Amino acid sequence: MKYRKFGNTGVMVSALGFGCMRLPMIETDNGKVVNEELSVKIIRQAIDQGVNYFDSAYGYCGGKSEETLGKALKDGYREKVYVSTKVPTSRIKEKGDYRRFLEEQLRRLDAGPIDFYHFHYLTDNVWNDIVLKYDLLKEAIKAKEEGLIKHISFSFHDKPEVMMKIIDTGVFESVLCQYNLLDRANEEAIAYANRKGLGVVIMGPVGGGRLVAPSEVFKKIFGKESASTPELALRFVLGNPNVSCALSGMSDEKMVAENIKTADDSSPLSEEELARVANALDEIKSLADLYCTGCEYCLPCSQGINIPHLFRIMNYHKVYGLTSFAKGLYGRVGTSEKEGKKASECVECGACETKCPQNIEIRKQLKDVVSVFE
Ligand code: SF4
Ligand code: SF4
């Protein structure tokens, strides 16, 4: 396993991190539950092969991810890894909630101090309306001083300039964000994070949270004899010197073995390969009849629909063939103000279309979104 410097934390992390959001599940009379035995086995398999960064969150796997990770770290495994988890920021309703969640998570993990404790899913709104409103940075600093957590981190889902603003508080030591071949929006912000001494962890290195992409897009780029999709995707992400670790949500032994091999073997994409990727992606994109630039001139929609967000999701399906990933994203639509309402909430007033510089038939396209995802 290759290891990388994790910002200024003094920690060396494995290039491949284990995302504990997709632990293996089994059907029971009470619905799906985590397959604890298999989960413990594959987590330990990854540790035995050198993976040392494990990322969980309060809500993953129906709230059982942390407990399962904690069980896997018994029998001498805890000392070999760094544990990352996340306070469910959006569920905080008062100042004391931060500490209440932290204490519950420490009990669930039962693995000593949490190495990297994230504010989960930071957006500009969450930052202002929850983190600043309830003075949670002070809570985090206090928890660190008391030794309950070792490093203060955040996971991020908004525009790059918002990430830089959060970094500028000087409180954070690492960031977890999206970055992949298909979505390079965070590239500058990642470089900024690295310059400021933060460790950078990437989720969804292939755009789907897994190193194994279902898409044909990479084959189109590199031809039949080329390296496999996961290899290219990981080589792209880890080829960025500002990235410390790429997370993969792994659910079985085969996936763990393959991803570890890929992370071990991978070398960065060459300049020429990168240029080919960029050209091919542009070409594929231009083939799409839905070319939304994300300018947001169409907003606000009176019904609260985040039009460019829905079109981005549609493009993952339509242009890149990442259908299951797109469905997962659409599943979140309607759960927060930022996600906006489902496409079926459109009342066809047409106000957005008069403002769109691309002359996109937004109403018609939203109907397509409904037919694919609802
Ligand atoms: S046409 Fe639909 S999406 Fe556009 S502004 Fe009206 S309600 Fe919103
Ligand atoms: S105005 Fe048009 S191009 Fe701009 S975000 Fe809205 S739909 Fe996309």
C-alpha cells in the first residue's frame, strides 16, 4: 500500500481509504441489516493489506456502520488505523446536540478517541444556520482539547468558494469532498486546502462512491485494450498531488482485493492521457442534447426546484451512463432546501425558460427527469 502525507496532521494515510457507508447487508424479517460477520471480515482484510483510513458517519447503514466498524477494530486492529466519522450536522437543533451526538458515537465505536471528526455535509446554509448559529466550532475545539477527538474535519457539498471560506477559519485539519474524472469542480479548492495544510480525502473517485464504475465512458476514452475503468479513475484522482486519500465503499472480499491491487499498482495519468480524457469528455458532453452550464440564471424557481442540480443528475445518467449513481443522487432530492424539490413539483409556469441563456426547454427536460427517476 502506498501512503501519503495527510496535510499538517503528522499522519500518513493509505492512498485507498475504506468508506463504511456500503457495508454488506442481509435480508431479515425486519428488513435489511448489516451483515456483521462479513463486514468485520472485510474491514480486517483491508487493514491486513495496509488500508489505514476508515470513514463512517452517524447515519450510515441505518445507523449501524459505526458500531460495526468498532467491532472490527477489536483484537488489536484499532492501533493500526485512523477512524473518521461525522456528526450529523443537519440534525443539530441546539448547541448541546453536538456533544450529545459525539458521546453517542464514541459509545457506538467503543474505540477510544475519534481521529477525524467531521461536520457532516457542510453547505453554505448548514455552515451559517447550524455551525455558526450554535457556535459549534467552539464545541469541536473543546472536544479536541478534552481528547475526545484528535482532529477537526468537514465533509463538503457546495461550491468551491464556500469550501475555501470554511478553510479560512483556520480550525479544520482535513476535508472530505467530491472529485472525479467527470466532476473536477473542486480542483482549485482541493489545491487551496493542500496549501493551507489540510489533508484531502476524496469520496466517489469514479463518481459513484465506488472504484468500479458501471459506465462505458472510460472505455470510449481509452479503447478496448486500455486499462480498466476503476484503474483509470483511481489513477486520475491519486494523480493529483493535492489529494491524500481516495475512499471506496467496499461491500465484499473481491471488491476489497481488487481495489487494494488497483491502489497499489496505480501510477498517475500522464499529461497525454489527461488531455485525451479532457477531449473525450468534452466530445461526449457536446453530444448531449441537454447542455446546461449550471449558470443558475433560471433560479429561483417558485416551486423550489434546483433546476441545474436536476440536470446534472440527468447528465450522469444520460451522458455518462452512471444510472445507479444518478438514481442515488435523485433519492436525496426533496430532502433539503439545497437539493430542492423533485421535478414532478414543476407547475410549468415557464418563468425559468425566459431566463435560460442556453434556451433549454426546461419544462420538457424536467418531464424527462420525472420519467427516468420518479
Ligand atoms: S416552469 Fe417549473 S421549473 Fe420552471 S420556474 Fe416554473 S415551476 Fe419552476
Ligand atoms: S439558466 Fe439554463 S443553463 Fe443556466 S442553470 Fe438554468 S437551465 Fe442551466
